[in-house]
Amino acid sequence: MLIRAAHIDELPLLQDIERAAGECFRAIGMPEIADDEPLPLEELLGYRRAGLAWVAADGAGTGTPVGYLLADRVDGNLHVEQVSVHPDSARRRIGRALLEHLACRAGAESVPALTLTTFTDVPWNAPYYLRCGFRTLGESGLGPGLRDIRDREAEHGLDRWPRVCMRRDL
């Protein structure tokens, strides 16, 4: 699996990966998450321009992305905005490889941590990130940027299900 910067012509494919990955939520009673549209192409382009969009490309042939990660700079850390892996490529440690790539990038920039927000009770969310070295943050551990993200998530209706902020110190 090759991890590299997303190419501009791959941005629609990233939307397709997110839609396919989102279908797993339908099976656990969260159809609203499955139906949520991925980021618009213009926003994906912004991540690409900022150098904060990576893909995991199939190294066995075509080089076609099977997963991707988008990051933001939040409270002095790199924040995982989105990480998605196509279900056809699930359980191959692709998500973990993308997170490790981001951790290496953060280390090279002397960024102290990775952060993210996620669903508490979804097996491939908070429990997965705990296994990847993240820890749950309490309210007192949230900086202003993470608080803003949580507020936007609540406005979007994501607080209908338990959510948590997490941090991985580097």
C-alpha cells in the first residue's frame, strides 16, 4: 500500500470512498450518518492545496485510492478531519497506515499530537482509535479549536449519538 498526496483528479473518488464507507453505519442503526454527503469537491481541493490530503493507493496494480485521510491544524496539533477506507479494502490496516503517515508528518513538523472527534460506541471509531494509541479527552483537555469543532458537530446533529474528542501524543 502506497500512501501519497491525493491527486486532483482523484477527489471525486474520495467522495465515493466516503459514501461506501458510510454504508456501514446503516447496519448499526445510524442511517443519517450513512446518508450524510461527503465534503464538496471545493473543500477537498482546499485540503489538497494545503498539503493535508493523503490517499492509500492500491500498490498491486492501478494505484487507485482505496482510502484517504484529511487533516486540519487545530490547537497546535494535526487534527484528523476524515479518514475513510473503502469496505472492499477493510481490515487490511489501511486506516492505521494513514494515521501513522500523519503521525510521521506531525513528528517531522514537531507537532505534539494528533487529535480527532469520533463516535464513542461505534466499534470502528473510538474503540479502534484507542487501539491506535489515542486517548479520550475530558472537557478540561479541549482547546478552543476542538471546542469549536464539537459545537459545529452538534449543530450538524452528530450529538444525537455519544461522541468524544481523542488525542494521540507524539
